[in-house]
Amino acid sequence: MKKFTKILISIICLLTGIIIGFLISPIKGGIGNNAGNTFNYYGDKKEGSENSEN
């Protein structure tokens, strides 16, 4: 096997693993941003939670 083929196969396997990892990873409750002095939550807001705006 040529050196180029080995490098190409390893790059394809790495990128495929990253994509599959993103697809099967559990993201429960949305994605939040907790950096800084604000709290932004981008998910389903449940009733009675502290960060719900009324």
C-alpha cells in the first residue's frame, strides 16, 4: 500500500468517527451558553424553572 493511501484512509476514518460521534451523542435539554454574566438557554423551557421569563 502506498504512503498516500495510508494517510488518506486514516483521515477518512478519523472524520467518519467524528461525524458518527456527533450523530449518536446525547444532547439532552438543549444547548446552553453559560459564559459571562448572562444565562442564555436554547432548549425546551419547563414550567416552574428558575430561568423562565414571565
